[in-house]
Amino acid sequence: MEGHSTGRGARPRGSPNLPGRARVSPRVTRSRQARTFLTITFSAVLLLCLPALLGVDADYLGVATPLAQWIPALAVILAVRPVRGSRALRSLWRASPFGGARTWIVIGLTTAAILVVAAAQIVVGVAVGVVSWSPDPALGETALLVLPVALLAFLSATGEEFGWRGFLWTRVRGNRGFWWTALAVGAVWAAWHLPLLVAYGAQGDLSWRTVLGTTVDLLVASLVLGAGRELSGSAWPAAWGHALVNSVLVFASTAFVTPATQLPDPAFWVYKALGWAAWVGAAAGMLALRRRLLIAPARDVTGRSLDETEDALLEALRTSDVDALRALLAEDLRFRLPDGSVVDRAADLHAHASGALRFLQIDETHRTTDQQKGKGSTVSRSRVHVVDRGRFAEATMTYRRSWAIVGGRWQVVAGSAEVVNDEEAVAL
């Protein structure tokens, strides 16, 4: 039923476990997967860099690094598949709204933010005199290579972001705030790069101040990449932003002004600090502009946007408000339950009115919304506690709803509910 939570997929409280199977808390499973993921990613990068750390020429790292960027993606597969199998892996890709309008808008917003960071650091750096304006004589030829390099970098960055702003972000975010999550994921991301940076530092290819400065660069860049993830519900904007960091920012830092490697220590750190401040400001700006620049919400005759109407639906489900549900469900509604059966509007309303289905708690943890010209869709994930035909059950659910403005009001015209486990809640 609309908002129906359990069907055959959830285990009611008090029902026996299957023989030979111990019930493991989803939180424990999620934590175990995160530990497995981190163990694999850090062990793999340490093994990769160990020869260079022991004195072997580090030239091989230049070839290995693009491939190594897929270590986090491989680690996700190894961490998730033993628990939930290939079904869990398929769910990761289904939760990846690459083609949605919101995702494309946030990709554009992330691109603009990174260009602003590069420009602000250069302009302010030149203005205060820590760097000199000295364009590369081959600027025109080099600029032509930026987009192809960015596209190639995107292929590699996707492997990293599948792990960092996809899998790990979902595990860390929970009820924590954006800034805490972005800094925590950024700290892990920066630490993962340390073996590579230290290997280059030990062989003299990088100065130690560059090793330290780059580590902080990664931490603060995570704020903008995380903002892209937060606004879109997808790691694709973060993957593209990551590619721009590895291409556009590298180009800008050497093609227009004095390279940072040639600066004296005071100027070096001032110039770095300008960049760090720009990253923080860009992330804050992205979050501040979310309501203005994301899809302009179409409002119905009640003045509600699609997101606000979805909120109203959840409240009606929580309070068993049948009149409110009647106004929110289309006459021709068809809703697919977790067991595969399909119910219509009349059956749904009857279940709520009779008390056969009663929600005690709905905790929404994730939602993506897409809408165009009076139509829209929502995909959400919630932890629900429900009395279903006299039996108490709890489950983590994925809800997919198709909406349309019918008679001037947003109404659900179709949808589905699927029982999942918390360990599957990953959005790439």
C-alpha cells in the first residue's frame, strides 16, 4: 500500500530466526562493512607504495596511480558482496541517479564552484603580492588539453568516489551534519593519499611542505565535493569535481601565476591559505544556493512544492490521517508492494482506515527529488516501525513514487516499496 512497509521481506519482532542463521543488527553489519572497506583501501595503497617507500624508483607510481584510483570501488565490492551478494551491488547502481535533472544541475554548480576557487586564489594571490601574474607562453596550446584531461581524470575519479562520497559518505552521514561528514570523509580521503605523497617526498620529487599542503588541500576540497554529494544525493557530481581538481586546478596553478613550488615559505603558506579559504567559501555558497539554483519547484494550488507534498504524505502516514491520504493519492493509483502484488487507491485507504496498517514511526534518511513540468518522482529511504495486520515489524525501506499535478494538486499516481537492509543504503 502507499507507504506499505513490510510485505514478506521484513521480519516481525518476536518471530523466530531461521535455523542456522543468527540475526545481525544492520548497524553492526554496516560498521563491519566500513571497517572492511577501510582495511582493504589502506592496505592496498600501502602495498602499492611500499617499494617506493623502501627506495625503489617511484616512476612506476605514475603509471599505477590511475589504476589505483579504482581501489576504493573494488573495496566496496569486496565489503558488500559477501553480506548481500550481487543483489546488493545492483542496488548501489540503481541508487545512482546520473540522468536526473537535479544531478546535472549540481554537476554544473560543482564545476562553477571549482572554477571560482581557482580564480579567487589567483586573483587574491596576485592582489596581495604573494604570487606574480606570469602566464605560460604555451597557454593556448595547454588550455586545449584541459577538457580531454578532465574527461580521462573522470574515469579514474569515478572509482575513488564510488568509495569515498558513495559508500563511505552513506555510512558516515546518518544523523550527523553536513560539515562533520564532509570533514570526516575528507580526513580519510586525505590520509589515504599520504603513502603516495610520502613516497614522492622521500625520493625528493615533492618537498615536505608540498606533502603537508596537499594533504590539507584534499581535506578542504572534500567540502565542495561533499556539497555536490549532499545536494544531489549522488556521487556523480563529486566524481566530476574530483576530475576537475586533478585537471583544471593543476592547470590554473601553473599556467597563470608563479608556481607554488617556486615560492618562499611565507608566500607559499599564504597562497595555500587563500585556496583553503576559497574552498570553505565555495562549499558554503553551494549549500546557501541550494533552494535558488536547484530545480525551481512547481507548486500546486495549495502552494506546496513536490518536496513539501512528500513531507505531507509522510505526516499523513505517521498520523493515519485518511482524509489527507485521500487528497494525496490519485484515483488511478497503482502501488507495488514488497511481495510483488499491486494494490489500488481503495485498498490502500481501507488498510489505513481499518487500522490493518498503522505506522508508529517513519525516519527518513535519504531522499532525491526530480520534477519537470508538473510531473515528478521521489526516491527515499526510511526506517519504519509499523503494525501490519496485528504484527509489529520494523524494516528499512526504499520508496519510489511517481507524482503528477492532478486537478491542481500534487498526487501520487504510481509507486513501489522495497525492503532493504541498512548495509545496502549507498547512493553513488
